[in-house]
Amino acid sequence: AQSVTQLGSHVSVSEGALVLLRCNYSSSVPPYLFWYVQYPNQGLQLLLKYTTGATLVKGINGFEAEFKKSETSFHLTKPSAHMSDAAEYFCAVTGGGGNNRLAFGKGNQVVVIP
Amino acid sequence: DADVTQTPRNRITKTGKRIMLECSQTKGHDRMYWYRQDPGLGLRLIYYSFDVKDINKGEISDGYSVSRQAQAKFSLSLESAIPNQTALYFCATSEPRDGYGYTFGSGTRLTVV
């Protein structure tokens, strides 16, 4: 079974500062990893994903994440926060293969301070 | 039109009532899922279906049932709604060729009073 840990339910960041959201996973098989964003009153939108290949993946809106197998981590970063980045962010993992149920973390609510 | 459409968007119902949430998709995906979202708990899997003849329970299936009427349609029912089923419900689809990423509907906000 797969699981995800996201620490810090609420994260405050100043406009223009680095955004860093931490995600650690547990998986008994090589994982596929995802970050989703949820804006207020909307569904979840895929930010980026890692399946195989390059461990540094770039997503939409200037976000990127790096898969580190040795640390079982997939942290999300953005060099400079914008007001429009205020949203909830979810990390998710699946084992790929034939059984790809996604397991989600509890989410990080990001607040951007002007 | 959205790839994954959920109806209704909002619903208020009374305790003990039966209610159905509907999901339809135009992605052509075989795999469909129902999740519920509660503040601070993230998304938890209720039921999933890998094809029309395949239905599986997720981690929190008690009090829920599903029907896969066609490849494109996957409905979630609350047989006798209770207040702690008040939540935001999401339908999603996926396919291996898409790297297993999910496509989500916009959600149904259900309130049980």
C-alpha cells in the first residue's frame, strides 16, 4: 500500500518568497508521484507528475518538484510566490502497474502575504 | 464541456434520505473513482471501478454504494444519509496511457441536515 505525509496544514509565504511544500511517501513498489492544486470552490488540477525518467519535473505556473528515492520525498517548490498561488496543494502517490489507486496527503493550505 | 461532469454541484438533504450523485466523463477512460474531501483529512477513496463489470470498495465505503451504468457513467448513492456524510465529493477518471494521472470533476458539495 502507498501513503503520503504532508506536514503543516497551513503554510504562509510572503509574495516573492520561495514556496516549499514537503511531501514524503511510502510505497512498496516504484512510485508514481503527483502534485495537485485546488483553488477555492474548484476541483483538483494536476500541477506536475513523476512517473519515470528525469527526477526533476516541471509543472504549470512555475512549480517544480524533485523525486529523491533515497529520501522518499517529492517536495514542491516555486522560486517566487504570487498572490494567485493561494490555494490548497495535495501530494499523491500510486504504485503504478495494474492497480493505480491514488493515495493523497492531507493537503497544505497556502496563504500568500502581500 | 468538461471532461468529467458531476451533478448536482450542491445539494442539501435531510437525514435518512436516499441521494444519488452522478458522474459522467468524455475522456474514454475505463477507470473511475469516487472520493470525499473533508477539511484537514485530504481526499479519501470511497469506491473505484476499473471497467463496467468491476466495482471495488475503497477505504471508507460504509454507508455508500455505487453503480457503473456504462463506461462513461459512475454514480454514488447514499442509502440513508447522515450528517457526518456532509462533505465535498469528487469523481475522477484515469488511464495508464496518461501516466495514471487523474482527471477530476468539479465536485459535489453535499450537506446533510
